[in-house]
Amino acid sequence: MDDIEKEVERLTQAGVKFRNEIMIFNQRKLVFFYGPGGVTMELAQWLT
């Protein structure tokens, strides 16, 4: 993923509920959200 902030904005507008704010961990930007059936899913963007 090239622009996690833009994707989070798009998904938020589509009604997706996020578990946390975007964080930086081990050279990645990460954010977790609720997927189908309440399963936790993750978006990640590698930092260069």
C-alpha cells in the first residue's frame, strides 16, 4: 500500500470501524480494523 492515510479515509467513509490510529512499528505504518464477523484485520505500509 502506498498511502495508508488515504486508504483509511476511504474506508472510514465507507463505514469501516478502526481499532486504533495509524502507528509506526518496525519500519511500517499499521492500522487495525474490524473485518467481517468482527475479525481483526490489518493494513500496512512499508516505510523506505
